[in-house]
Amino acid sequence: MAPAVIISTYNQPQWLELSLEGWKHQTLLPAVIIIADDGSDSRTAEIVRRCSSSLPIRHVWHKDLGFRKTEILNKAVRLANTLDAGSPIDYLVFTDGDCIPRNDFLETHIRNAKRGRFLSGGYHKVPRISSNAITLDIIERQECFTLKWLRTHGMPFSLRNTKVAVRGLSAKLSDALTTTRPTFNGHNTSAWMADILNANGFDTRMKYGGEDRELGERLENAGVKGLGIRYRAICLHLDHDRSYVNDTDIKYNNDIRSETTRSRLTRTLYGIDQLNKSV
């Protein structure tokens, strides 16, 4: 298997650097990391350049013309489909540039990959004070994935914190017992390249709010079912402002998702095949 990791980002260079540090310390390294950049300024390009000395990174960028995350993700998928890392890229892992993967993140996805499935992992929201305390060396030592470190750096008590604490058999059992339905989430999910291409990738009409899940709903309609690994595959979700969130866009997205569900759509007419050939 030749996996590619696709990381979406937009003008969060500080968080992207922390995310890429997490990828440096994986127990299993990806064939390639593709940064799907929705129009960031030169600071992000500098982070990518600096990290490229220790990671196999490709940077896909387009102009900032508003929220076009789904379009840049499709461009990243299209690039991955043209690459050969000893063998063609056949598996895709999707995450966000504000997420730090635990060191067993990719290995967990690959170990649990199954034909006819996409994998739905989990994340742990880290408050602003804890997010600001995370440094490159703390990630290297994996201290930020321990409850002790999180508690001493501003993480309030919550039963949800157990998601970070459980490992091995306990994490597998938690995944078996959870009532949370597996969904296709941009921060932590993976799927076979062929299944993503059959669905024609992400629907580029989608704005912020459920834009990733709509692809998963088409996959489900095609018989590619979600499999939850939310306790086994963990990343930390760093806190930052989201000024682009608004109810109008979320309603617009929900209308598209409702049509996907109602019509049992398996392929979008607004996806990879419709992209302009230029990046």
C-alpha cells in the first residue's frame, strides 16, 4: 500500500508547523504529504519549504478567492493520483493543518484499512491556552498526548479526555461500544483512492460546514461504509478563531446534503472531473 496524506490549510502557519512536526514522528511514514492550501500567504509556503527537508511534501495552492477548500482538496487528490512512490498512490488519509497526529496515527489507519470501507477517526479539542503551550519538542516527546501534560497546561476536566488516555485493547473496545456514527470528517479520515475517484471527490459547491461529510454520504450510498476508529486514531485539534462560520452557508450545505441523501447520489457533478487543468 502506498498512502498519501492530504492536509488542508488556510493561513494558520503556526498550527501547520506543529501539525507537520507530528507527521515527522510517525511510526509509519506516508509516501507523500500534500498540503492542500486554500490561498494562504507566503508564511505557509515558508513553513512547507522548511519542513520539506525532513518530509516528502508537495504544496498545492490556489489564489484566495474565498472559501474553496473542497476545490483545493480535489486538486490535491488529482495530484496524488498522478504520483508514483515506487507504486501508484492507492490510499488517502485526510486531515487538517490545525490537527497534530499522535505518532501511531497513520499506522492505525493503514492497519485498519478495509476494502469497501472508509475510516472515521477522532480528535480531541484542545483549548486555546493548551494549544499555545504546545511546542515542537513537546510533540517530539509526545507529551501533549498525555492527560498529565494536558491537565497541567490548561485542559479542564471532562470525561471526553479519556479519548486521549485509552490505548490498545481499551481503545478498540471503546470504538466497538461507542454510539457515535462514523462520518467522513476532514480532520481524521481515510479511504481508498479508487473510491474517492468513483465519487468524483468533493462537491465544490460546498461552503464551510459539513462539506467533508457530504462526500462520505455519497460513499455510503455507493456501499462504501464508514468504520469508526475514533479512539484508536487520535489527533489534537488546536483552537483558533473561525470568522468564516455562518448559518447561511451551513443551511446551503445542508440542502445539498439532503439532496444527496434523498436521491441516493453516489457521484457529484461538481468534482474532480470538472476542475480546470491548472492548479
